[in-house]
Amino acid sequence: MKKLLIYLLASILLTSCSYAFKDSLRMSAEEDIPFTFTQNNINRDIGAVFIWGGVIANSVFSDSGSYLEIVQTPLNKYGKIVNPRVSEGRFILYSPARLDSHIYRKGRLLSVIGIIVKGVESTMGEEPYTYPVMEAIEIRPWDMMEGDIPHAGFPRGLSNLFPWSLTSPQ
């Protein structure tokens, strides 16, 4: 019984300190580049792999894939959300797969490793805004956010949301 307790405790400690993504993926990601730097220098980072996280503000699911508007939040060294109420901006996450709309709904916290494919000029409210667009390699959903959930920032309707082609970054 004592051994079982020790094994159980050890497994809990090990899993609480595990990374959100496989080492092979994590090692390919850019580190120490702030979100706002990439947002302001999007052309420099097209093709680069990043690990970002955040809160889903809006989602659109179609036959051509899934599109999520994410309110970016800081991650700890394990790829887990530190504080869902702190953000440097928003990005759009694209997945060629049709994601489960029950899992990937407004208010869900997630971490993602993906490739920057382009930036999209739009508006946030009345202000001009550049959304970095990331194509997902791997997504790690976490719990739902408690309290106030961010409002969607991009316009409704798939043709208005995503008028660009993700297959040929410019």
C-alpha cells in the first residue's frame, strides 16, 4: 500500500510539470519573441513556428477547416496559460481539420503550436488591427475560462472573416 501511494504521488508530480507539447515540436518553436513583436513584424515571422495560448473569443467551423479568434495570453515554461486576463492582442488560428465545436467554443483556454502563415489587416472596433494568422500543428485545450469571456473582434460571416487564401502566404 505504501508503494502504491508513492507511485501515485510521483505520477501526479511528474504530470503536473510536463510540457503541453512533445519535445520534438517544442524545440522547433521560436522562443523569447514577444507576441507584439511578431504582430508588428509579421512578414519577418512568416513560416516561423511559435507556441501561443489564449482564450477563444469566436469560432467558425466550415468544410474548409476551423477558424478560431484567440485572445492571446502568456504561457509558462510548460506551455500552460498563466493568466487568462492578461493579453498582448489577438490572433487567428486556422486548422485544416473541422474541430469539435463543443470543445473549441467561446471561453475555452488553449495552447497551440503552429506556423505563422500571414497577417491580415482588419479592424478591432474602429481601430486598424493586424491579426497574425497561425496554422495549427497541435492544439492543447484547457479548461473553460471563468468570469467575463472576451467579445469577438472580427466580423461575422465566413466570407468577411477570411477573405484570404491560407494556401499561398504573401
